[in-house]
Amino acid sequence: MSKKKIGLYLHIPFCAGKCPYCDFYSVRASEPGMDEYTECLIRRIRDAGEKTGRRASTLYVGGGTPSLLDPKRLCRVLEAAEEAFSLEKDAEITVEANPGDRLFPFFREIRAAGANRISLGIQSSDDRELCLLGRRHSAADGARAVEDAGRAGFQNISADLMLAVQGQTPGSLRRSIEFCARLGVSHVSAYLLEIEPRTVYWKERGSLNLPDESTAADFYLLACSELEKRGYRQYEISNFSKPGLQSRHNLNYWHCGEYLGLGPSAHSFLDGRRFHFPRGIAPFLRGDPPEEDGPGGDFEEYAMLGMRLSEGLCDASCFSRFGVPLPDRVKLAARRYEPGGLTACRPDGFRLTRRGFLLSDALTPEILFPSVPAG
């Protein structure tokens, strides 16, 4: 059995209400429901730790809205995970939270239980944009949440921002970025809004006042530039951090590392196989096993994930994983797009530029599976 360290993801599927753009699995929170889920999740954590025999180097608690669990429940979950997966002393332990109600007591207790990173769904510093997004917090709530996390002892705080949303302007985007920088967050995840099929936004897509594709691209490039000016280094398509404060958990995903996900809709890649728990809390509560997704970790998957990173792909990392350098056909295909400013190439590899990131869905298969021999 492999003893490599893994990332551990725990899904907390409770929300106060569904945002109209959100496709993550969640259900309405209730006290009995959260009690039952907490007990089940702890059992599942202990069983998985015993079965896999693995240690974890990162733990990420996402949702849903993990901060809806009262601190006692969540602290029990954290303690079970730390024990079952022998979390390292310096493990990165992230908990997601949404601004809103008083969070300082919550932050203080989970910090004492070992959490050392907070990810906040700030989304915008413009109250009108937040209203159009269906968010239940204000910009003032967002500022207070960051300040409360800092007072509770968190030094690593991440903020989510959404790009190309209804009502957004270049000025309002700059103000949202300045808002995060002024509050001292160490990490920003800046995501272009995507309209997913199972959402309210999808049903209402014909009436939404959203920017066109070209304007959305301009928002993305503006966000990259403004974040860089304020000391945030881009390390992945949508992620920026102060030096040394990248999300270790998410980097493990993008480096095609192994991870285990527990909870409804949570995905895993372990021992060469991929599997997931279906969307639905009832199957998870009754102990149903995850569903198989087939093998994983081949070169194409590794390369597709690696092309999301600002560092790109290189011979050394490919050789370390597969015993061979990057295929010449891939490096030659990447060079085709360098004159257009979409790739940056060097003898031992390549990376996508920011403009290349905007076209990554189309570029990735063209580079990895070139239809015409490169020459």
C-alpha cells in the first residue's frame, strides 16, 4: 500500500439558501440534520483513515457553508480528521465561511482546534453586485469577517471574487480588489462567472444583463493586472497569492496528486483510481459506497491539470512522474501559439500566458492532441 501523503476534502452540504449561480451540492440546514450528518461524517472519516492507512498533508472543509455548523460540531470533525489521517504538525487546514452573522466565536474555536486558513466568499465589495448575485451579506459584512478571522489568530485568509457579473464595471472591480488588499487577505481566487445548467441563473439566462465574451475577458485581464500591482502573484488560472501563501491543498489537485473526498458530491483520486459520492445526502447517510470513475493519473490528465498553472509544464517534472520528458509533439504544438501571445515556450517546456488561460478550454486539446503534425 502506498504511503504517500494525500489531501483530504470534507464536504459540508448545508446552506441557509441557494445562490442563483451556484451548482455545488447543498441542502437547507436544520439542527437535527446537522447533528446526524456530523455523526455520519465522523464515522466515515475514521473508517476511511483505517482503510487507507494514509497520512494527510492538507485538509480542506468546503461546502455548502461549513460555518453554519456550530463550532462544537466542526471541531469534532476536525479532531476526527487529524487523528484518523495523522495530520502533520504544519498541515494546511482550510475552512470555508460566508460573511454574515457574527463569526468571531466560530473562528476562535476552530483556530484553537487546529484550523489555520480561512476561505471567505466575499465575491464583491459592491452591495448592488452582491444583491444581483443573490448573496446574503453586505460589503461591510465581508470586511468584518476578514477582521474577525484576523482577531481570532488566522494569518492566512483567502477571499473569493467573482468576475464579469451583472452590474460590474472596471471601476467596481478595481474597488473590490483594493478592498481585499486593504483588509490584508493573503490569497484571492478570482473566478469568471459561469452559468451552470442546474442553477437559477441558467433558467433566467435570457434575461441576465451579463457582459459579452470579449468584455468578460477584459475583466479577467484587468483583475490579473490589478492583483499583481498589489503584490498577489498569479500561480493558477484563477488564483493569486502573496509570496509563499498559495493554497497547498489546491496545488495538490493541479499537480495531479492524490486526494480523498468525503461527503455528497465529493470526488477522490487514490491508488490510481477516481471515484465520487453521488449528489444527495441520503445515500451518504445510509453508508452507500462511492461510485467508480475509472483510472486516473495518466500523462494527458497530468498535463491538462498542469497547464492550469502559471509554471506550466516542463521536462523535469514530467520525467520525475513518468520517467520520460515532455513529448516533442506537445512542445512543438505549444510553439504554434507563441507568435499569437498565447503560450510562452522554452527548450524544456512551456506555459500558457494570461491570454492563453482565457482560451485554455480550446488550447489544451489542440496542444496535447495536435490534429496536424507540428513542424
